[in-house]
Amino acid sequence: MPRRTFGFMRVVIVVACGVLAGAGSADAATIIINSTSFGWWDSTGSHSAAITNYGTGDDAANNEHRSFFVFPLTGVSGTLQSATLQIFNPAYGSPNPTEILGIFDVSTSIAALTASGSGQIAIYNDLGSGTLFGSTSVSPANNESVVSISLNSAALAALQSALGGDFAVGGALTTLSVPGATEGVFLFSTALTGSRQLVLNTIPEPASLFLLASGLGAIAARRRKTARKAHHAAP
């Protein structure tokens, strides 16, 4: 291969790598989705759709509350790289210095989850069992601030499958241990006390990057062929 053609090929490869890296950076997006519905089901299987409190834990009567949050994923596309829940916490209360908040998958339908009901123990159970999507330690240090929970690979797979529809998660304190005492996070919460958000980071579709690389490769091949013809035609 003539030295000039080889040099051009090397430049094309470098440019291609730069363009691909730049495309990934430029096309990557952070998407913030607000919860459209939230609340709790208690251990008697009761929920009121009119109540926007999402307190999670138990009270002095040992009635445990498990929260839920629903997020619309309509209009979201691409490959999910990471996901984080960011839930505002008005107050933490517990005899324990810390509690563990677990985030779980939800198999209950969105319609049933958000409707008022009583005696629905299965829904209450669903919010604190099944696949664990993530967990974090909460304490008084989280008062009047956002609690962030990084979601794991199982959550990312579930979110990817749910793109275009609604997605729900359940919340439960997994370290309740003091009968007759309140142990809770998100106490005194309402729709007006702060945000409840799902933060998604997406990356470009692999197919798009492949097409870009293929196009650059075709340009390089065409230039190489042209250079070869010119070389053979030279006197």
C-alpha cells in the first residue's frame, strides 16, 4: 500500500474513534421523571388513593406501612446505563440510629396499586418482597433532604422492558426491630413536601454506532481503491 494511502487510512481510523466517542458523549442523556402516583399500603391491606403520604416503616401500634412510587416511561428510549431513585424525606424517626430502606419490584397492576382498598394483604406483601432493586441506609442525617437509592442491574433490566409504559417500585424498611415504637422514613410526607424522581442515564443504541463506523469504513475503502487505481495508472 502506498505510504500516502496508509497515512490516510490511519487518519480515518483515528477520526472514526473520535467520532464514535463523541457520538456516545453527545447522544448520552440524563432523563428525570417525576412520580405520578405514590402512597402506602399498610399491613392490614389498606390504602386510600386520597392520601399522598408515602411514609415507610411502622407505628407504635406495629402497623407497618410500605410505600410505592409510579413513574411514566412513555417517550423514553435507548439503552439504560444507570438509574437512581431520589425521594425527598421530610423526617426520619426511630429508636435506632439507622434503618435500611429496600426498594423492590412490584407485580401488582398499576390500576390495583393506585386504587383505594382494604384487606388487600397481597399488595402490601408485594411492596416489600420479590426482587430487590436497591437499598440504602437512612438516618436523622437524611431529614429535610433527598434520599438517593442507586438501582441495580435487575432494576435496569426491568426498566428497559417497561419502556413506553408505567413502572412501579415498592419501598420497605427491612430492619424493623422495636415493637411498640415508630420506625420510619418519609414521615409527614405529602405531595407538597418535596420531589419523588427517577433519574435515568441512557447511552446510544449500539446499532447507531455500528452504522456510523460502517460509513466511515466505507469512505476509507473507497479512498483506498481510488488511490490504488491512480497508482497503477501512473506512467
